[in-house]
Amino acid sequence: MPTTPQNMEEHLALFEQACRAAGLRVTHQRLQVYRQLALLDTHPTAEILHQELRKKIPTISLDTVYRTLATFAAHGLINKVETIESQARFEVALMRHHHLICSSCKTIMDFQWQSVDDALLPSEVSAWGRIDTRSVVVYGICHTCLQQTPLPGK
Amino acid sequence: MPTTPQNMEEHLALFEQACRAAGLRVTHQRLQVYRQLALLDTHPTAEILHQELRKKIPTISLDTVYRTLATFAAHGLINKVETIESQARFEVALMRHHHLICSSCKTIMDFQWQSVDDALLPSEVSAWGRIDTRSVVVYGICHTCLQQTPLPGK
DNA sequence: TTCTTGACAAGAATAATTCTTATCTAGTAA
DNA sequence: TTACTAGATAAGAATTATTCTTGTCAAGAA
């Protein structure tokens, strides 16, 4: 769920408001980390973001990227996406959606599934405590990978 | 989804069959790793399993536990559970179920949600490629944690 | 029983992430 | 505007989960 360059300014303004509301200082690094993440729809890792960010801020440290992403995620400004890889992946938290992961090429796609978003959770779940979010992860093999290797292992 | 000691023998026999069917050798270590995992309903980490296993096999290495879990997961004999922690967690793959994760104490609970298991996926997803599994992860705060700290952060 | 290949143990190595420390800066108050 | 202070950053060291390497061993086939 990326943002196009056209509405980036307005998106960043909203983000800045959200930061202040959360008691977070609005720093150049934070704005740029968020901006870079919003530009990409590839669920980048901290490492990938760092490489991109260094083009604009040559001195930015990888640790800052990690710390900034962790801070944003802790305040619900972005999502840390669950994956099967060891490296964590991130995305802006704009719209409720779910994930489709190709077990072969590891690409993560977003999709929406309104009926699950709206569905009542089983009563045992409601009884468990306070529910905040629900997320569906679907695993499979994408068309591209299916064509490359006719019968990949499950 | 653990196994009670009562039906453990039959469960292990089934597991042994599944191993042979997958072309995996049935070793003492593999049986014990699987048995220990089946006994626990706490979604243990490789480290926790290793600690338990050393009581029975003092010489078993942590690497063997990791390798064995990875091998089982690759053959669908167990599941690697997606978590918000850095350490991976595992469970036997007995029955289709979903996960409930407490953002505070990080405990993982299993639950079933038949209607989602049966629900038709959005057409864009079916068009994407071959679908293997779907898994719902619900985040919230469990009752125990809610009572300890009246208003924990989201 | 023998043989072969996959599995194992031990310890070294790697890779992702986090910590430490000194410096800097956003936002506040004078 | 200026000075102040808590929170943010950079750099590099440290940590932690996981994987690799090497030599040995044993499951299961012949």
C-alpha cells in the first residue's frame, strides 16, 4: 500500500501530525525513513531502506533505520510484516490489508478481504482478552514461480 | 495443539510413517525432537526444546534441534509459527488452526476458525498463483496482562 | 554383515539486530 | 532570538539467533 509522489506531501503532513500526537519528535531522519517506506510497495527490509536513504542522507546509520522503524511500529504508524525470512519487513499502515507470500521467491503482496475484516471472531477469542488487530497470511506459489519450475515442492 | 501422553505412541507411529513417506530417516534424535514438541502446547523455541531434550539426550546439539525443526517444517510435519519476536517458534502440524498473540506477554494461543478456513479467497488471490495455506494471526492483550496493567499501550 | 548416504556433535562463523557512548538537535521556555 | 534539555543520532562494538564446516556415526538398503 504505497503512496504516489502526487499525494506524498499531504501524506507526510498527516504523518507529522501523528508523530506529534504520539509525542514523537519530528526529525529529518524520521521524515525521510517514513517517506522512503511510503514510496515503496515492496515491503523493504531495514537494510534496503538504509541503502536507499543513504542516497539522500549519506551519513544515516543502519541503527537509526532500525530504531526509527521500531519506534514507528510501536506507535502503530507502520506495520512490521510477519514473514518466513529472518529479516523483518515493513510497510506504512495506511489501509487494512492482508498478505500473500510466495514460498518460492518470498515476494509479499497485499490484498484486501473485507469479509474477514468484518467477520465476528470465534467466542473463545473474544473471551481471551482485548483484540486489536487481525491479519491473514496466505502462502502459495506465485504464477511467475509456477512457470519457472513446473512442480515446486509445497 | 499438543498430544497427551496417552495417544503419544500412536501419534509417534504416524509421525514415523510420515517421515519414511517423505524419505527422511527415522533417528532417535528426530523422534525425540518431535515427541518433545508434541508434548508442549507452548510453541517453544529451538532453545527451549534443546534444554528439555538434553534431559533425555545430554549430548544433543542445539544445531541438531535447529536442523531437525527446519527439516520437519520443510516437509510440513511441523509449523514454524510467525511471531513478533526474533526467535522462531514451532508446533506440530496436527490440525488446522490460527494464532492469538498477546502483544504484552508474547504468549501464543491456538484457536480454530472454520468459517475462514472454508471461506472463498478473493478472486485477485486465486489469480495470483497456487494457494497452499492460509493463517490468521490475531493480536491483542490477554486477560492476565489486562488485569496486571490496567491500560497497556496498544 | 557390509556399505552408502544422510544425520549428528562440536565449535567456528555469519547475519540481523541492539547496545554504548559521545554528540547533536527539536521543541520549549525565557 | 537565544539558551536549555530531553530525546534522537552516528559510529562502532556487542549480542543473539541461526547456520556452516568438518570429522564421525548410524539408519536402512543390499
